[in-house]
Amino acid sequence: MASNTSRKPFDFLLFMTVLILLCLGTIMVFSAGAPHASNEMGDTYHFIKKQLMFLPLAFFAMLVTMNIDYRILGKWSPVFLVGSIVLLILVLLFGQELNGAKRWFIIGPLNFQPSETAKFSVILFFSYSISKRKNQLESFFKGFFPYILILGIFGVLLLKEPHLSGTIVIFGTACVILFAAGAKIWHFLLLSIPAIPGLVALIILFPYRMKRFVSFLDPFADMQGDGYQVVQSLYAIGSGGLFGRGLGKSMQKFLYIPEPYNDFIFAVLAEEMGFIGVVAVLLLFLVFIWRGVKIAVNAPDVFGSLVAIGITSLVAIQVIINVAVVTSSMPVTGMPLPLFSYGGTSLVILMSGIGVLLNISRYANYDRI
């Protein structure tokens, strides 16, 4: 294990990219959430005040994990994994039901989703376990299949909530880690044989998912029903034009888009900042992905490399799905935009993970710019 004296400066470009995205996201939470906060809570500053309460904690969490040797987390990863499974069971038993789903522990002003910790526990455990079982992934049953069984446990618990988007993100991130670690393409093709019919069944057997899929095919056919949210989102994006209406001047956030400060905050961004603003934000996320991959490629060990690619792919998958949903490129599913969507505890957990990525960069061998 490398000593602290061998540590290099953290990736400053990644650090600044995260800070810029976080600042833009905080501004958009205030802009997108103000009308809803004023109408529902009687306080225009309700959402931004809560977000700003967690912002210093999130930044502090990033600083802490940025300065703790990431390899320590590997030893604790089995505990994190078991703890996440226990939390997912407990939320089904004692969690608060909102909008027909049991995903949250609500303690006073705090809302906590165990699925957020599950994402990082899977990344850490898979990365650590694979790093200790060299070349095992070449075998489907001895190497690849045990990890799929673990994902199956998380999938069952998450779908019981139900939380399909969380399941997709965890499965997607885990598959990227497995592929990067050497799993064969035919392993994934074999896995897709039951996975694709299973996904189709999850849509057909649940009426609300089927309605979302049908409305995705033509959202304007049911503009006042299941297609309402997407239609309003497309109106927002279309009216933004090249340069946008201007910061704070969105019309669709005024009680047209439901909860515009959360999953559909990207639509408000597009309306207010226009095509230029959207491209700028997406380029910032691309810089994040680029630096994350660079850290993964140059990490000093397999564990660090897999953790880095896991955290990077976690952010990338969420960005891709969020933008796809908002632009009606895929059926609606609840997916926050990282560093933008409202949510204090989820922001703290995400920034903790980004801190781990920055910590890995301190041991990676590449030129800083």
C-alpha cells in the first residue's frame, strides 16, 4: 500500500468541474422550485433553504473521503453491502409510502432513500471482490454468476418498493464494472436471455408502467393524462430556443411541470438557458466522465480502477437516463439529474462518492492539467 508521502495533487479539473456543476445545480433548484414552494409551502425559498443546509455537509463529506485512503473502504465493503441490504428490507417494513412507493425513511425534515447507499455499496463490494479474485470472471458460473445473484437480491428488494429506475442504475453500473474487469460479452448476451423478457414482463404486468410506455410512443395522444409531464417538458425545451428565456424566466415551472426542481429540472434549464446552456452543462458532464475514465485507466491498482469506473458510470448513466426521459427519448421513470436535482441526503452521498474518485486520483499516475 502506498504511503501518504506518495500522494499527488488531486485532479483539479475534475474538482472544479464538480464545483461548477454543483453551483449551477443549486441555482437551478432555486429557480425551478420557487413557484412550487410559494404555492404549496407558502415560502418561495423553501427548497433552496433546505438544499443550502445540506450543501456544506455535502462539500465536507467530499473533503473527508477525498483525504481518506480509498483502499480502507475496500476492507469495509462487505459490511456496507450487508448494511445496504438490511436498510432496503427495513424501508419495506417501516418506510414512509409516498406516491404509491415505499422508498424513504422520513425522520423530521430528513428524507433518506436506502437505494442511494446501495449504489455505492455495490460499486465498492464488486470492485473489491473482483480485485481479490483475479481471472475468475472468465468463468460464467464460478466468476460472473455469483455477482448476478447479488444483483438479483438488490433487484427484488428495489422492485418491491417499487423502484425500477434505481434497479436499472445499479444493474447498469454493476455491468460496466464487470465488463471493465474482464467479463466476456457472451456472459452479458446469455444474461440478456432472461433479462429482456423479464423487463418486458415488468412493464406489461404493472398497468402504470404500461401506460407510461404507451404514452411514450405518443405523449401528445394523452396530453392531459399520462403524457402530460413529458408534453410540458417538451414545451419547456422547445420554448428555450438557442439562448433561452433567461435565468428565472421559465413559464413551464409555474405549476405546469410537476416537481420541476427534481427529475425534470433539465427541462427548466433548457427553457431558461436555451440550447447553449444545455450544451454547456452536458459538456461539463462529459469533462467529468473524461476525467473519471482517465483516473480509472491510471489508477495504481485494480480496486481503485474499478471503483473509479463505477462512480463515473453511475453519474453517466443517471445523466443519460434523465436527459432521455426529459426529451421523451425513453419512457418516463424517476431519475434525478446528478448535482442538479433537489435532494439533500442524496447530494451528500453522491459528493462522498465523488470524494472517493478524487482520492483515487491522488494515487493515479498521469499528468494533471
